[in-house]
Amino acid sequence: MKPDLALTLFGSVFVIIGLLFLPVAWRKIREDLNSQRWPQTTATLKDLEVVKRIHERDATENYRQFVSYSCKLVYEYRVGVGTHRAEHWETGNDREHAVQIAAAHKAGEQRSIHYNPEAPERYRIEAVSGYGGLLWLLPFAGFAGFGWLVIYVGWRFYGE
């Protein structure tokens, strides 16, 4: 196989992988922009708890275990005749911080949330930037850029 053909095939794989990120980015950007127009309603805090999570990793040399703490806030909100639940997680730096977060909230407190009028069970606790999905363009640019570079090198230096 000629080097330019081999590099073109190799580079094309990376371009294709990069292209797979475009629909993800597009879907995320569209969803974030649409959610900025979602109506708001009032949600009531029904339950909260400090949650300890243990993350385990089995490395080839040694076993690692990471512990993290979060405060899980469970809200209820009504849209039309339906009642829905919304969970919001606030991460603490350690157990004491997560307990402080929980202490700052009281059952019965209210906050505004945004909900999807077409699917009221879908919600956003906080409004998001309409362009957070642009971050998905970074892996696209990385993979596709590397692929194009490999193809260019194949054509430029090995092409006839």
C-alpha cells in the first residue's frame, strides 16, 4: 500500500470520529437555547440528604478508592394537573461542606425552575448558557484536525 493512501485512510478514521461529535454539539446547543424559553414554575423542597459516594478504581499497580460528598435536594413542582419531581445535586468539598449545604436549605422552601412545556417532567433547576454545547466542538476539532493533518502530510510528502 502506498504511504499516501495509508495515511489518507488513517487520517480519514480520525476525521470520521471527529464528525461524530457534530450532531452531539448541535443537539446540545439547540436544547440549551430552547430551554432558555421554557416557562418557569415554583418548586417546593420536599427532601434533602447528604450522600456519600465511593468511587473505586482498579489500577494495574494498586487499588484506589475516592470518596465524595454531595447534598441531594428533591423538589416537587406542579404543571397543570401533574406533579413532578426535580433532583438537584450540590457537591461539597468534603462531608462537613455537604452538611453545611444541607443546613442552608429547609424543607418547604421554594425556588423557581424551568420546565419543558412539551414534556413537563424535563426541567432545569438553573438556566444554562445557550452555548455550553460549543464545548462538544473541541473533540470534533481535535480529532478532525489531526485527521486532516495526517491526510495533508500523506498527500504533501508522499503523494506523486
